[in-house]
Amino acid sequence: MISRNFAAILLAVAATLPGIVARLTDFPAGPAAMAAVSGLAILSASFLLLWACDAAQSEISQSLALAVVALIAVLPEYAVDMYFTWQAGRHPESDYAHFAVANMTGANRLLIGVGWGAIALLYWFRFRRPVRLEKDRKLELSFLGLATAYAFLIPVKGNLAWYDGLVFAGLYLWYLVIAARRPSAGLEAGGPAALLLRLPRMWRRLGTAGMFVFAAGAILANAEPFCEGLVGTGRLLRINEFLLVQWLAPVASEAPEFVVALMFAWRGQAGLALGSLLSAKLNQWTLLVGMIPGVFAVSHATLAHPIPMGDLQMFEILLTAAQSLLAVVLLASLRLSLGGAALLFAMFVGQLAMPALSAVFPRLALGLTPAQIHPVYSVLYATLAFALFVLRPGRLLRLLPSTRTH
């Protein structure tokens, strides 16, 4: 077992090397090859980050541990999105701002529509039971609800300004302060993380820190070639770059987290699996969104101009907020049933496939144009959330006290 775990670490390190070498040597490669090599490096480094996080979380509270794991695990997503945002500030006339919003909204919707649903479906398939979260997870749900409520203001006022970033980042910092005060709960680590935990304290800390530094460096080094390679591949193959950035990039950057969560669910730890993706959703819907206007302002060297976004980007944010609203209402009872998971997945697939369906088979899309699908699905998400709230208002209201600091 030890040799297999050690081999997994070595394999992940080796898989990052082609991307690092290509980046450091400016190796000439086409956009598709560059996207593949750098994407593999980011994917492999993400596994290293997850293993290091698992090894480092045994001495802090479970809430804070899940928050830290979720935050570091989505570093690839941050690196990709912040690259697009930085380039948007330097080239505001370009499509980089649209790519930044596309990547952020795609990552958020994937977590709920695919991640949450997959855990519940897998757990039901294995154990014929719904996923149940611990009571401590009300903290994440409460703050996710607050961030979602504020997110609806962005499409209403038509921009994502610097003060919006302060609100989103402030919510996440508030959450971290509360999570840090909870008692420690040693989480069982498996795989390569367990190998690290068997080491003496000094070597364990050095090994964990080394994995953090190496993985973070690999991710940051490959963010630019991955982003540019992805956009260049879309142009070369005449595929919509917006769609590649919105869906393919988040899949590559968040695949390790999905894999680990599914493994937990398969082993019967579905509550922990869903809790980790809930924490990931919270930090992406607060800190990731909050960093976009700040990074743009620094790159653009002014706070006077919000990051440029059009109607499509506003509808993307509206749809993402509406999906989050339904997810919070569904999970307010700290239980995700098979029906709830199927609803989240079906709605996600519908909003993803409907634009293409409307272009090819307009009648099957009920006559909706691609521009109408986002607002229609947003209303549908919100209507479903309101209906569930009316049926059982108490379970949602019980989340409110969870934001107290005492």
C-alpha cells in the first residue's frame, strides 16, 4: 500500500513536468497540444494539492479543514479565472472579460448540477439512502444563501463593481472566522495523504509544504498556456471559445476534487463528500467572484470602470444565482434525496443543451431563442425554489442562526 501511494505521488509529479518544461523553455507547440500538456499539468498538480490538504487538516476543526481544502483544491480554477481577468484589465476591448465570467459561472454551475447530483446518485445506487449532512454544514449553507441573495443584485444593477468584491470576500472571511472557532475533528485520510501522515512530524510538515509549493508553482506556471491554448484551439477548430472556457476549463481544473468526492461517496462517506463540494461552491461563489473586480481594477489601474460585461454575462450570473438559490432550498434540511439530485442534474443538462437544441430543432425548444433560454431557466429555478420554500418554510429559516459567532 505504501509503495502504491508513493508511486501515485511520483506519477502526479511526473505528469506535471512536460507542462512545466514547455512553459520554461517556450517549447513551440500548437494551441491544442499546449492546452493538453498544460491541462494535464494542472490536473496532476490538483491531485497533489488535495493530498497535501488531507495531510494538513488533522489538527484543525472539520469546518475549517473543509474550507481550507476546498479553497486550495480550487486553486487551478482561481489561476485560470484570474488570468482571464488580468488580461481583461490590460485589454478591455477584448473578450477576456467574457471568458472570466464564463469560467466562473461554468465552474459554479458544474459543482451543483454535476458534482452534488453525482454524489447523491452514486450514494443512492450503492446504499439506497439519501445523503445526509452533519449539522455543522448549516454554516456553509447559511453563507451560501447570503452570497446568493446578494448575487441577484449584480444583474439588477448591471455591473460587478469593486464594492461587490468587498461584500463577497467579506462574507467568506466572516465564514472562515466562525469556522475556525469550532472544535478540531481529526478527519481520516486515505491514499497518498495517509502516507504523509505516517511520517515523523518534521518530515510530514516538510513533505506537505513541499507538495503545496510544487503544485501551486505548476498550476501558476501552466495557467497562461492552458488558457491561451484553449482559446486558440477553439478558434482553430471553429468551436465557440466561450463554451470551451465555460465548460472544458472547469472540468479540467476541478476533476480531482470531483474524483475524491465520488470516492468518499462510494465508501459510504457521502456527507463528507457533499460537504467538501458545498465548501468549494461557497468559496467559488464568494471569494472567486469577489476577486474578479479587484484583479480587474489592479490590472486596469482604476476603480472607476467595472469589468466590462454585456447582457449575456448578466444572464449567466442571474442563472448561476438562481441555481444556487434552488440548491440552498433543497439542502436546507441537510438532506439531498435522489429526487433532489435528479432535479439539479436535469435542470443543469436542460440549460446546457437547450441553446443548441433551439438552433437545430426550434420546435423542440418550445420556440425559445438562445438569448431567451438563460432568463427562462432562471425564472424556472427561482419558481421551484419558491415552491419548495412555501411547502416547508421552517427548514430554510432554521439556517439563519448559523451565522452567529457565539
